[in-house]
Amino acid sequence: MDTAERTELLTRFTEEVIERSEIEALFEAEGTPRAYIGYAPTGEMHIGHFTTMRKLADFIDAGVELTVLVADLHAHLDDAKSPYELLDARSAYYETAIEAMIEAAGADAEAVSFVRGTEFQLEEPYTMELYRTLADTTLSRAQRAGSEVVRQSENPTLGGLVYTLMQALDVAALGADIAYGGIDQRGIYMFARERLPDLGHEKPICVFAPLLSGLSGGKMSASQADSKINLTDDEAAVESKIEGAYCPAGETTDNGVLEYLRFLVFPVLEGRDRAFVVERPEEYGGDLTYDGYETLESDFVSGELHPADLKPAAAAAISEVIAPVRERLLEAPELLASAYPETHD
């Protein structure tokens, strides 16, 4: 695989890349590039997480050494979203769920290294670099960098501000050439590109995934059950949520059904060398077969593909994709029970 092919793998299905030329140079250089993505183990993982996990298969296929940071300290620093006493249990659940998603996406989970924040964030030189960064960063700069990630308020806790600085330092501490995350992480990683050279580190390349719309339209919300597909949802639940989803004929904006297909289903089917089939009665034109998302979207916009036909096919495909993850998690109910005792006791 040449540089152009590897670069295309890393940059496809992304929202923004900073900078593509730096990725090309990285692949031209000797050695194995390293990338990382971090997850703070707070609420239960859902299909939005799965889309970023699916992308990890591209990193692996491109020959990038990959680290997944389970950012346990971050989960508590951000307004105590995870109680301190549940950090261990939630970290274990996240590791299992992430492994299952990587495998369901067609990649080898053993090709990924898992690290918890507490394994390196409590020791030097990390702590000394954190103190140096605290001394040189204003309150407004820290707030601006983390405005899309940490919980905001008129009187924020110091934890949320430190969270932002730590995430920037994590890139260097893990030896990552590439920082990968959702587009909401942009402010933090731009801060990392600005600040890390002052500490003697290279500025990271940044690859950003899009944030999916919720099934009810607008932004996906972890607190709204019907706005997302949970990893443990069964076929009936998936079908019900997709059936009630915002998916007006011909409209692509804020259409979570189309986004699930574009960023999760079609890439997974491509890896399995399978097409996406929409079953229709002969009187309405018969079945439609799609080898790529672009043709499906074109048919949807033109009216050739109606939401009433698309939704059942989308629900079946999504349910099939998450099925291995669902089975893995349901086989170990103690993981959810210990991580979220208030809802799974």
C-alpha cells in the first residue's frame, strides 16, 4: 500500500484533517506512525461511539500503531460525571465494549493497545509538564479550548479546566503522531498543536470524526433514549427507534438514519464485500441494491428511495452490525451492573 492509499484510508469518512500534507509526510518517513484516541468512561457507550471505533479499522489497515486511552481520571474531573468509586468498573466496561466494536468492524482488537490514564498521569514527567502548562495557560484560554467537551457553567470547577490541559498532554505522553477524536475535540487538539512544541514535543496531526445527528433530529443526546441506538438494544428496539426517527423524504440535514448508514453500515459492509439491499414490492419498483452510500443518498434526495422503504432496511442492517457487540456485553452482565448500578442492578 503506497502513501496515497494509506492517506486516503486515514482521511475518508472524516469531518476535518489537520493537515493532510503532514499525514503524507508521516507515511513517507521511516518508522511506524502512532495514533491515539481517548474515551472518558462516563455514560454507557452507544452507536455514536461505534462510528469512531469503525474508523479505527482504517488506522490499523493503514499500518498505524494504535492506542486507546481509557481516560479514567478525566471522567471524574469533568464535573464528576463518573463517581470516583466507579472509575475502575466503568473503565473495564469501556475496554470490553471497545474491543467488541473493533472486532465487529472487522479489525483485530489485539492490534490495539489499551492504556488507562491513571497508569501515567500521576507520575513525572507528566505531572511536571502539567504544572508548567497550568502556569502558562489563562482561564479564558482553557475554557475556550474545552468549550465543546467539558461541562460549562458560570462557575466551573477546576477539574474541567485541568481536564482540557491533560488531554493535550496525553498526546505527547502516549507518543502519538496523530490525535483522533470527534470534531468536538477540535479546540483541545488545536491547543495541543499550539502548546506542545513549547514543551519540546512535536505538534500532533489531527483527524476529526463527525458528530452524528440524533434520531429525533439535531444533536445526539446521551440523556435522550430515543435519540440514539444503544449497544445493547435488541432488534425490536432498533426497529422501533429507526421507525420513529426523523427522516423526512429527500432531506439529508440532521438525518441520523442516513448518517448511521454512511459512517457505520456502509464501511462495515464494504469490509465484508456486501451490498446494502432495500426490499420493495414489485409494484413499487422492486428491490434496490447499493454498493456505496453516495448512490443511496442520490436516490433518497430524488425521491426514488422513500423513507418507508429505507427505514426497515436500515434498522435490519444496524441491528446486524451491533449484534456481536450486544452479545458480548450481554454475556457479561456483571460489567454493566458494576459500572452502572443505578440502572443495571
